Amino acid sequence: MDSEPGPIQRQSASKKYYFWLYVQEELGKCIKLHIEFLAKKNTIKPLLNANFLIIYYSTAVILASGVAHMSQMQTVTLYSLQILGHVLYVAFECATLTRMVNLMTEANESIGWELYNLDWPKTLECDKQFREDYRSVRQAVLTVLEVAQQPLGLNCFGFFEFTQDRFWELLNMAYNFYTFLRNFV
């Protein structure tokens, strides 16, 4: 017996319709914000990569030469304190920049993880009536997950990722350069 759907079925279909409309709208907003973030990052990426490369190696040279110069001084003077202040400032600046890159990378990755950890299996049910909506939302979620797992590309033109781990390597490199300067200068 085929009959018209009753008020309960119409209400259920209406709820599902508005659910899919809401999911697509909210997901669309999130994707738009993520695209804007990535577009702005891509706009300034060449400038950041150049600056990060210069900052990285100049920090190593400044740290090593500043410490080498201070280690050869016989007394503490105002000049040696200025050198110390400058060396510490440069090291702090580099550490802060690497921390900011880490925070940006973590924010990008968290977008994917937040989306991944939502209750998708329970809330997204494939229904014949809303099959296209289901596929559309699923494809959008997979695309966001894939994009969010990729590194931001702040990698000093491919030489290395400019991260906090790299800052600790910079301190080690500066120390090695300092020992070289101390032995040969």
C-alpha cells in the first residue's frame, strides 16, 4: 500500500534536509576560512622563506662571533654588555620566529584533527534522498583533511623547515662555529 508520507515522515525528511543544508553551510565557511589562511600564507611565503634563511644563518654567525669576542675580553665593559645584549636579542628573536612557525603549523594541523575527531560515523548517514549531499560533504572533509596534513612550506626555499627543533640545531651550529673561531682566530 503506497500512500503519502505522514507528518512524522515529512518532519524527519525536513530535519534531514536542514541538517544537510547546515552541514554544507558550516563546512563551507570553515573551508573558506582555511583557504583564506593558506592564500595569505602563500602570498607572504617567498618573503618569509628569504627572511628565515637570512635570519637563521646570521643568527649563527652573530652568536658565535659575539661569544668569541666576549670570551677574549679581559674585563667586563659597557661594550661587552652591549654585545651580550645584542647576541641575546638575536637569539631570542630567532627562537620567537621558530616558535611562531611551530604555532602556525600546529594551527593548520589542528584544523584537520578537529574535523577528523567530529562524530562523523553517527551524524552522517547515507540516505538515498540525500546521497549527493553525503558525497559532497564527505569529499569536502577528505580534501580538508588532506590539505591540513601537508606542511606549510616555510622551509627556507627547501633547505630546511624553520621550526623550533631547527633552532636547537642552530645553537649547536653556533657553538661549533664558536669553537672553530676560538681555535683559529
